[in-house]
Amino acid sequence: MRDLQGKTAFVTGGASGIGLSMARAFGAAGMNVMLGDINEEDLAAAVGELKERQIKAAGIRCDVAERKSVERAAEETVATYGKVHVVCNNAGVGAGGPIGTLKPGDWDWTIAVNLMGVVYGTEAFLPHIRAHGEGGHFVNTASMAGIVSIPGMEPYTASKYAVVGMSEGWHAQLAPENIGVSVLCPGFVRTRIFESARARQERFGTAADDRDPARAEAAKQFVLSGLDPDRVGARVVEAVQANELYIFTHPDMAPMFEERARNIEAAFARAAESPALAGSEYKTPEQIKVFD
């Protein structure tokens, strides 16, 4: 997707934060932009801002936790612009807390938005991209929490690990169709993720509030002092044009992944020396290729 001029991008969670930054960046590259967001007031403001920047933009209310809502957004995008080429499954929420304190709704909400929202977005838009045959690209927002686990953020971490895994699989499946897939794994970015409960759907109940106040405030400050989201948007555009699978925005966090990789390699080494496995004749089939 090197040539973006005149093509169309759809972005969920597009009314603020990373979503709006991607919309600005794709719009600056000459794309039409359709924003999807659950907050209609923020959505209207975001569309207005993009138009002031001379970006051809529109918006639609979209609850990514509802498949039908995402399907309607896909249909409206095509009805508005004729085609869609880039889909950013970006909407996300944050929930966490000490083990045993989370409500079932906290898990359900996080998985519905962060994980199933990506599934619905991919499945709803893929037929439209295939239909025009011009190729396309999906950008699925995960997190560094999808690369290394953060204690106390297990619902969020589980959802983001899933997004990484799905994106890796879809990347391999769709490459022969000239459809790219990237997974965005940012660290701390200056967004309103710590206020994500403001858009929590009623069916998931109220958020648990058993967090340690000092820890919650520290996490908030990490976010507020994070990377400028417009840098993330610009990074996404260059990664889409280069067809990169993994999009990282915080290279100084590499040692965190390297430590995890060392721990995993050490565990494989222990398995190789395990008396319980000694003498086994089993061999994993050579046909299995992860990144073929």
C-alpha cells in the first residue's frame, strides 16, 4: 500500500487518541477517512477537526463490541467513498486489578472490545477489500502489553496477546491476496485510556474500583507523560507503506521483550534436558511453518 492518495481508511476509536492520530496521518497522506467511535459528541468534534485540516472525512457511531454495528460501519464506509483500503481496528479499553477483585463484566467488556472488536472489524471489512481487488491493509492495535505481561492488567494483557497472535496468522493468510496485516504495539502514549470506562456499555455493568489509588494515579501519569500520539500515527503510515507486520513505537522497551525471550529459550533448554521427556521419539511435523 505505498500509494495512499485517493484511497480510503476506516478507523475505530477514531474520535481521540491513537485513532485520531492515525486518521490525521492517513488524511495528510491524501486518503479519505471514515471514523468509527461509540462517543458521538467526540466523533463529531473529530470529524470537524479533520475537515478543518482539509481532509475528506466522515464519521459513524460504531460499537465494536457488536458485530452488527461494525458491519453497518463497513457498509456505510463503502456507500460514502465507494471503496475501503485500510482498516484500523483500534478501539480499546483498559481494565485490571488484583486477582480476585475483578468483576465478570470487566473481563467481558475488555475481551468484547479489545479482542472481538478486532475480529468483527476484520471479518466485516475483508469482503469489501477483496471485492475491489486493489489490495489493502489491516492495522490491529495491540500494545506492548501484548508482548510482555503486566501484573495486575490480566484482562487487558490477555486481549492484546490475542490481537498479536491473530494478526500474525492473518498476515500469513492474506499476503497472497496483496492484503497486508500489521499489529501496532505501542508503549505509553498520551491518550485517555485511563478514562475508557466513560464509554462502558451498560450491559457490562459498572467498573470495579478496587485499585490502589496511588498505583492508579501512577499509571495515569505514565500515560499523560507518554509519547505524542501524532508520532504514532505517522509511524503507522510508514509501516503500512512498508508492509511491516510488527509496528513498535517505543524502541527503548526492547529489553523487556528480550528478557521474556531469554526466559522462554531457557525453558526450552530445560525441556531438552528433562528426564521426563528423555527417549521420546516424537518429532513435530516439518510441514508446520509459522512465518512461511
